[in-house]
Amino acid sequence: MAVEQLMRKFDAAILGASGFTGKYVLREWLRCTQKHSRRQRLTLAVAGRSRSKLEAALLWAGHGDCCHRRSADDPDISIIDNADATDAASLRHLCRSTRVLVNCVGPCNQYGEAVVAACVEAGTHYVDISGEAEFMERIEAKFHDAALAAKVLVVSACAAVSIVSDVGLLHHLRCWPSSSAPSSVFAYARIHSFASNHVASAETGILALANAEALTRFRRSLPRRPSLKIPGPPPPIELDSCIHYEKKLGYWAAALPICDRSVVRRTFWALHGHPRGLPVLNAASIQDQENFDKAWQMARPVHFRLFLAIKTLRWAVIFCWATRILKTLSRHTFGLNLLLKYPHIFTIGAFTHQGPTEKQVEEGSFEMWFVGKGDHKELDGGVKAMKVVTRVKGPEPCYTMSAIGIVQCALLCLHSRDLLPIGGVLTTACAFGGANIQESLEGRGLLFQHINTTSKDNNEPEYEDSLITLKPWIVFALPIILGIATVFVCIFVLSINIL
């Protein structure tokens, strides 16, 4: 299979390159590969259904600040205009001609499974920008064994916040002393951008909410897995539905209903029983086995939660209300159709058909804080409560970060295949954690920081030292109470004026 892959026409193919996110992925690919000499340059196919749109995407991507202009006439770039995610024959033809397929077509719940099936059948590595937990867990159950047998890597969630959560958590755990036992890690994502996102992203998120019950039923249908051994009690269940204040960071926080918790859980399941990481394709290619093993030593299961960090309580309450409304509407066909038809209305302009401008994307940024708690064993046998804080900073998350993440994953599949696992349906941390994915992301502008490590002689009260929690009933009752009070005030003022 390895020899046959090297003889393929294209090193990589971007499916859906003319889409809103696909254009940014295409531009990032050109920026990362333009430094190669023509002899070493990777061959690329841009695939879709419209040649004119693909040519326009190439023209747009070729004017990036960091790369020279490249057009449809470039001998290293080919256009495939008969690739359709709903046509199995065209997918098979595309997959048989490339070593890595970069899938930018969404939503993956609707169009992703056929693409994965074609890749596994053709022996082609697959990466995508999916953010749908139901899709990722379904293809893992359906294709993992076949992908492992074919020595094919199928890696989803290579984009946006998901890859930062997965790889950032791996970096966080590596910052703990070897004699410690982390039990919980809370991640706080802070997005610095006032731009509206494209409706395609909203459609993916809405369908993910709509499939929440299907995901629960699917998980119950699978064989029960052995419990992961995690020290310490789990976080209070109220944190998933209420607002809390993290005093150490100075932010209000509300749970993010996205796939990252599922991704992290799958990482821990895959590493279960593999303290030195998953077996790689060619163990002889590991130059420093000791450091390689050490890199995986602290990748132990923890209780993980992801929150959106919000500066003010008012916006935190608004976010919780908006999330609850979206969840409620997405459970019913009528409400789901409304959300899909008018996403700009129900998201208060956060998602539009126009999407952000190039300038808005360039000005955006994000940071994600990881706050971990656990115990540390001292040399004298004593135990101290320990807290470790790390941070990841990077560019605009939805498009720039998505492009960086998926392109670096694809390049690792091409350049570092021997250091990657044998095959299977995996997460980014499992697939690329031993192949310097963190260094690859740092090379494209991300910053991984170890902020501080603190410890106390006596075990601090769990979650109470830095968290101030508002119960769910307070969060959802507060606007109602304020609304009723406003009505009574108005009535009182009117009655005085009348009298």
C-alpha cells in the first residue's frame, strides 16, 4: 500500500475547495508549500462540482500575502470538476488518485460517511474539518477496523477549536510533574472577533444539536467499554448547565455545546492500554525513543470540560438563553427548519450568508486557557493539591485556525507517515501527538504557554477556591424577573401620569 500510494498522481486533494472555508484551506496550503523547490513541491488537486468556482478559488487564494501567485495553469495544481460527495463513483476515482484527501464539504453528518468509505476502500488518508460528534463516533464504530487493516488514517476535527482542545490538553498534561496525578482540566475559550461567521458553520452546529438524541441512542447501542481510571471526583454536573466565574482568569464561563468533549474522550479511549502511545507504522524511524515515550507518559485520562469565557455576566446570561433556545428548536422538525432557513435571525447576526470579510478574519484571534487540578506526591510521602495553568493563543479560530490545523495534519500524513499510528479512525492528538503536531502549529503562529504551577499543603476544596457558580434556575429566571419588574415599573409610571 505504501509503494502504491507514492505512485499516485496527487499528493493531496482538497474536496470542496471552492467553499467558504475551503478557500482558506486552499490558501493555507499554498502558503505552506510555496517555499519548496519545484522538484520537491507537492502536487495538489482542487476538487468540486464547478470548474469556474474552483478557478475563482484558486485565483483568490493565489493572492495571499505570503505566497506567490498561482493559477489554474500551475503544473502542480489540477482541477477536478466532477467530484461530488453524493456520487460514490466520482469519490472512488478521486480517492484512488491521491495520497491524502482533505475534506472541506459539510455538513459531514450528511455528506461525510461516503467520503470516508471511499478513502478507506482506496487506501487514502483522510482529514476533515468536522465538528459533529455523532458523525465522528459513527464512522469510528463503522470504519476503524477496516482503516486499521488498510493502514489508513482517518482523522476528523482537525480544525477550529477542536484541534486546539485536543492538542492543547496534551500539551497541558505534559506540563505536570511525573509524580503528580491530574484529575480535572477546565478549558476556557476566549474569542477576540466581532465578525459574523458564514451560515455553513451555523448549519453544521445546528445539525449537531439536532443529532444530540441520536448520539445518545447510538452510544447506548455500542458495547460497554471499561471505565477509565480517573483520580478524584467528577466535576459537579451543574457546571454543564449553569454559569460560573473563574476568579483566577477573571471571566464568566458557560458550557460550549460542541464536540470537543467527545473528541477528548475518544483520545483517552484510544490511548487506554497504550501508555507509550499507539504503535507507529515504523518504530525504527523513532530517533529518540526515550523522549518519544516521555511525551506520552502524562497523557492520562482526566475529567475535561470546555467553556466559553465571557467578560460580563450580562452576555453570559444571553449566551445561555440563546443556547437553550437553539437546543429546544433543533429538537423539532418545524424549529429545525426555521433555524436552517433563518440562521442570521436566530443567532442575532452571528452567522450570515456573506460571512466575515478578509480583513475581519485577519484581525480575529483566540486564546484558550487550561486550568488543571490534581494531587502531587512529595519526596517525603506527603500529598499536595496542585493546580497547573497553560494557555494556547492563535489567529482567528473559525477560518484561519481551521485552515492551519487541517493543512498541518495533511502535511504530517505526507512527511511523517512512519511516525504516525498504523491506521484507524483517530483524533488529532492520537494520530499526530507523537509527530510534533504542536511544533507544526507553532510554526504557523500558535503559541503554547505554561503559565504557572501552584500547590498547597492541604487539599483545597474542590472547585470552590476559584469558581463562583450561578445555579441554572437563577440564570434562566433572572431575565424573566427583570422583564416582569420592567412591566410593573412601566405600569406604575403610566398610572402616575394618568392620575
